[in-house]
Amino acid sequence: MNHRYRLAVGLAALYGLLALLFGVLGAVLWADMQDVERQATLDILQARLPLSVFIILLAWAALGGLV
């Protein structure tokens, strides 16, 4: 198997695992929050949504540059 292909598959698997783990963590934390805490969290995160998307796209570009 081509080394670049193996690297791409490995990085994709790692990214998928991290996304799954952080998703489960977020779901557990969300379920444990009270309504006031949920609203405060939404207010904080919605103000920073464009920055978060930009950082995620930069991380994907960096991973693509490795491959």
C-alpha cells in the first residue's frame, strides 16, 4: 500500500476517533447541565462560531498538507 494512502487513512481514522470522543463528551456534559447553564453556553459559543469554523478548516488544511 502506498505510504501516502496509509498516512491519509490513519489521519482520517484518528480524526474520526477524536470527533467521536469529543461528541460523546459534549453530549454527556450537555445532559448534565441545567437550563441556565445551557443557555449561557449557547450564548458564549454562538458568538464565536465563525472563529471555530475557521480554526477547524485550518486544521483540515494542515492535515491535508501532511498528506
